[in-house]
Amino acid sequence: MSVTPSRVPVTVLTGFLGSGKTTLLNRILSEKHGKRIAVIENEFGEVGVDSELVIGAEEELFETNNGCICCTVRGDLIRILGQLMKRRDRFDYILIETTGMADPGPVAQTFFLDDELKNQFQLDAIVTMVDARHFEQHVDELNEPAEQVAFADLVLLNKTDLVDDAALARIESRIRGINGTAKIHRTKNADVPIEKVLNVGAFDLNRALAVDEAFLEPEYPFEWGGVYALAAGDHLLKTAGEHDHHSHEHGAHEHGHEHHDNHDHNDGHDHEGHKHEDLDVVLLPLPEATPAALNDAIEKAVRAFAEPATVVPCHGALPEIPAHYAIDVSHPGADFKLKIAKPGAYALFCEHHPAEFGLHLHGANPAAERRFASHHHEDDIASIGISDPRPLDPAKVNQWFDYLLKSRGQDIFRMKGVLNVKGEDRRQVFHGVHMMFDAQAERPWGQAPRVSNLVFIGRGLDRAEFEAGFESAVAK
Amino acid sequence: MAAKQSLSVALEPRASLSFDDYVTDCAWSPDGTRLAVAGGEGKVALVSVGDPFALQQIGEHLLGALAVAWQPRAQRFATSGQDGYIALWDATGGTQLKRWKPGVAATQSLAWSPDGELLASAAGKVVCLWSAGGDKVHAFAPAASTAVAVTFDKPGTDIGVALNGEIAVHRVEKSRYETRRYKWPAACLTVNFSGNGRFLASGMADGTLHFWNRSTGKDSQMRGYDGKVQLVGWSDNSRYLASSAGNDVVLWDFSGRGPEGTRPIVLSGHTDRIDSFHWQPGGEHFITGGRDWRVSLWRPAKARQPVDVQMVDGEISAVRWSPDGKRVAIGEKQGRLTIFDLVAR
């Protein structure tokens, strides 16, 4: 007897912190596209700042302020969707923005597990935004970026203007390596036609489950394996770049600790992800240079990784096969001599993907290669939220932020907020990604209570330090 | 025969009103002369009981009203909305007395203390207490998860909060607050104190119903539901605990040694999901409203079959007895509001 209207398509927008989701949402909520879209935000933080950051869009904005989406949010998400369905003039689309730290899997699954939702909504696609500038660094250090890419139907490779073509190609190939089926769309400043995001129509439950299973694969001590057909003689295993003895002498690579006062995003500053370190590799002889032979060698490689490694310094030699080596890849242009006694097929298994170091076998390409699910575990990432009505002194805020960015810039993935600045009748809104930081005055406070809301998300952040910093910026 | 017949009752339509919004919930005034209605698109309306009944829209919450609660012993009620505001309304003039925003999150649940002195609100992770005039009395420390429901017990000393993984019960005594936690690793969807004070019940997202003996802390789990247990309610005399996760109502009988190990009473008859039910104040009747456009009146102590069934014009979203138990308001998703009187037949 009850009438079931057509289901409302739902897009799940995910992407690592700072990838540009808020920018995209601002577009969706402000541009004239003739569609009625309800946006549901999910914020990983103790105070809901994103609603304040989305400019002038209060009427269309729904916020679920609920911590990590993996666990507690489901109930809330369902509530808010239920609330949307009470509108008799229905929305054309629903877009759910997940927090930057979330795995979009649980949200997607909700639409299949919950009968209520299944009847009313149709999951259209998971769209993952990727920050071209920071993706390589994040994906090496964390699990989530790879997971988010893995779940995507569409990857919006954003901020393409901040990296060069070589980096873009590398990132795309890396994304492809994680998810071979997602469409990749390159964008600048999240400028993508809205139809591309909302009409993907590509959601496929089987694929979501398949990806999930891939993440349940056994843990391997290596992320990459390749097989080469090699002639007898010496071969050179090299990392990218020219060897620079200066950086060797100075130890850890300098990270450009000068503050980016000019907000110049094109200064060529490069976040060096690996200032360490030895890379564990295993070399094995194979019967032939084929994918099948490579697969057959996996178990042998796991066993070899369990054996003690021989440490090989820069310019050292790898004389034996099979063997487990720890090669020093901390310098650009490092090379290692690979001595092949007998022509044939040889497998190289690497602890991390060789592309991270530009590691390659000079003059040879792998006949077959394979990635392995890596299981980096997110460790001490957390968010600190500060909400305080006391007016701030603009000069002291700047001092505090300067200090923060210099001392903790690398640890703070994302900072954003709304500031109640003394003597200023407009909200001061700021965004920061690592050491880059931007602030501007937005709409006036008007009748709204003047409260500063700040969120810092990063690794190993100490709440007391941030509270003391805020305290130091309060106008006396 | 005549005497026996007079025991039998039926629902008689009394008034049909156009609210023109999804009826999220409604609340009767203590004297039964007025009914406040909250709409899914945001309308706030007041129905005056009379001849004829009159419905007047008196305000709104942008993006939808979420809760409505009538203040005991007063001609006032509170509403909350998706816009984040709580509003206090004077029912005699249909005017707004106060409107304030307790925080960033929307207030999903409102509850008045039985004496009408305190209004509890659950917004996001924060439960606050407000005076009858809307001034903040206390804000509890934010919970680890979103508070989805808040309620007072009958004496008004305990406030139950449904959270993910626990029911928190805050005791309020002379401005001192102590919290006791009843834990179960699933999202609690409802919080229901029995009128006799002995039990605390909660419907869970994992398809179970839990009740705790409040003096011993013993947790009892009832299973066998089709899905999330979204509706839970105690009968006025605390004998029955009603619950629903679909087309049927499952009743647990707390008389004698209690429901553990017993088979529940199942009230079947709806052909689609029941979205609202309510026990008759001061009586044994029970009303259910479903997506099958059907209103069913039950008297579970006497029969497993409905006493009466009435059809309305659409899917039902809210059913509420008047405080004297002689009248019910039935709200529909398509915006119609029907008032039925309980009559002898």
C-alpha cells in the first residue's frame, strides 16, 4: 500500500586531510547547477568547524558531528538521512563527506546493511580526492590514503598545478597500482564539473567487497616484487637523483624550516619522506621471468625476509643470490652492484615500493611485477579541538601560528578553524596543510555567538601545548 | 450483556487537520486542550481542541523540527530543530518565548523533568539542563558518542541518555551530579525507565532489547528481533515492556518473576513497519501506527487481537495519547493529522 518513490542517489566523498573536499563542497553549495543537493559532513574533530567554513550555505548544510566515521557515526548518519527523507520536496542528490581519517568502507556498507536506507537511497559512487602534492608522502606513512583510493569509483587527483608532470605520472601509476578500476580525473583547485562527481553511477557492491577482502590479505614483509631477465655480469641497482655528499655529511636532510610567509605553494619545497634508512630487499633466482613464477616465489621471499639481513652501504655490492640485504637508500643517487653469475630470471622483493626511492635496476625493466597489501598501522594520529569565546589578539595569534608551523608543521597534517579576533567584526577563517597556511576574513559574525573554533589534526600532538598556545594568544 | 459491551471500546474519528508537513512528533498539553506538532520540514504548529479543532502554524525550525516536549504543569512547550536551535513556546498565545542555540550540533531529543522545572537536551555528544525559562543550569561533560535520546525517570532525579555502547544515567541531587553507566557494545537507540523505578530498558541497533535491574545492575538481553529495536515503551503500570523492530509488537510481561525465560506476547496485524506506538496513560490500552496506513488499538492484557483498527490517509509517523487517555493524535508523513476519541461501543 505504501508508495516507494525512486531512490535518491548518494555520493560518498572521501579524501585525505587537505585534499580539497571542502573546496569542492563550497563549489557544490554555491555554484548554480540547478540541482538540489544535500551535503552531509562528517568531521573528525571535537568541535564542528567545517560547518563554519562552508560559506553561506547553511540552508543546505547538514552536519553530523561525531568523531570517526568507522564506528559511532553510523547511527547518526542514518538519523540525518532519515531526517532528509522527511522532506516531501526531495533532494536530487545526497553527498556524504567523510572525514579525512575515515575509511569509506563502513559508510558504503551501511547502505547495503540497513534495510531502511536500502529502500530509500542508492549509493552512486565513492569519490576520493587525492592531494597530488602530499599523496606520496601520506600514502607511504599511513594506511588511510591507500584505503580511500582503494575504495574509490572516481579519484579526483587535485592540486595538479602544485606538482610537475613526472610526479603526476608517478602518482597516477601509484593510484592505478592500488585501484585499477577507478576513473582518475585531474583537477586544480577542486574545479571539476559537478556531473562528474554526482553522476558516476558506478557503485558496485561486489567491487567494494572485493577491495575489502584485499585489505584482509595476509601481511607481507614486502610491498613490491618484480622479476627480471638478466644477463651474466654486473648490474647496477640505483636510487633516483645524483649523489650529494653534502647531505650525507649533514646527516638528516634539511626540511626547509623557514616559514612560508608568502604562502607560495610553488616554492619547490619537497617533503622528504625518507631521511633514514635501510631498505630491506630479497633477491631470489626464479625458473622463468613470468608472473606465475613471481607468485610462486612469494613464500620463499617471506622466508628469506625472516633471515638476518646483510647491511650494504651506499656503493656496496650484492654478491650473493638468494640473499636478504638491507641497502642504504638514504641518499639520492645511491647505487649497489648486483653480481649475476649465471644469466636467468631473478626476483627482487622490496620492503617498500621501489618507486618511493626511485630505485631501479639500471637498464632493465621487470618482466612482471606485483604489489602487495601493506599493513601500515595508523599510530598516534589525533585531533585537538579548541573552542573558546575569548577574543584573540591578532599579533599574538600570528606569533603562535608561526611557532606552531615552525616547530610542529610536519606533524600537523591539517589545521583549520574560525577565529574570534578582537576588533574584527568578521570571522577569520584559516586553513593550513602542513607548513602551508592561509587565512582570510569571511562573513560577519552578526547575531552568532563569537567563538573561536580551532582543530588541529596530526601526529603526536600534545593537547596541553595547543591549549597553552591558545592561551598565549588571548587578548588581554 | 450490556455491561460487558460497555467494556469494549473503539476509536472514533473526531477531527482531521492539514498540517502540511511530515509529522515528526506531537505532544499534548497536560490538560489535553492543546497539541503541539513538529514537522520534518520544520513547521511548528499548535492544535486547539474545540469545535471545530483548529490548527495554527506558529513558527518553524529551518531544515526540520526534531523534537517537541510539553512542559508539565504549564501551557508551554519546547521544540528543537535541525538548525541547532531550541525554542520555547507559549501555548496560550502561540508565541515564541525564547530561541537559543546550545551548540554546534542539532538537538535531537528533549525531555522535561516531571515537575517541569528542568528541560534536558541532547545535542551531539552534549546533554544540557535548562531552567524552565531556558537558562543553562548544567552541561554534562561531552560523551564519547552522540546522545540519541534523553529522558527523566518518574521521580525526576535521574536522567537517562542513550549513547553508542551505553546508557548513561546522571543523578541530579542538589546540583550534584553523579553518573552511572549501563554498558552494552551496541548503539543504544532508546532509553526507557519503568514507571515503578525498578528497570531501565533500551532498544539496540544490534537487534536486541536490554533491560537492567536498577537495584542489582543485572543486565538482561532479549533477542529475536528482525532488526534495530527502534520503539520501546513501558505500560503505565510497568507491567509490560513493548518493543518493535518491524511489523509486530513484542511485549515482555514483567508481572510475577519477570520476562526472562518466557515467551513474549506478539501483537501481529500490521502489514508494514510500525513507526510509532504509545501506551495509554492511566490505562491498559496500547496504540500502534504503521506504514500500512493503519491505526491499531490493543488491550494486550485481554487479547492478542486489536480491539479496533482504523485506516488513515497515509503512512503514520506519530501516535500520541492525550494525558487523560481518552483521545489519540495520529500524525502522517504526508502531513495529515487525525484525532480519534476513545468511545464505548
